[in-house]
Amino acid sequence: MKLVKKNQKLHNPDSPLILGEVKEGETVMEVTEPSYIDTQQKLI
């Protein structure tokens, strides 16, 4: 629970990251990742 509270304090809604901040010299890139949910078989 301590880790959860610590991580909640690191959250910045204006940051492109879930936790923390983008530091100088770092690059944030958006990548295309295929969804494996759509290809899962379903039981009928």
C-alpha cells in the first residue's frame, strides 16, 4: 500500500507518462502496438 500511495503522488495529469515526468534529453514516442484482444478466440 505504501508503494501505491508513493506512485499516486508521482502522477501528473498533464504529463504524457502515467507516472513521473519527461526529463531533459528523453524522448516520448507513440508506437503502434497490435491489439491481441481482438484476435483471442471466444467460447460460445
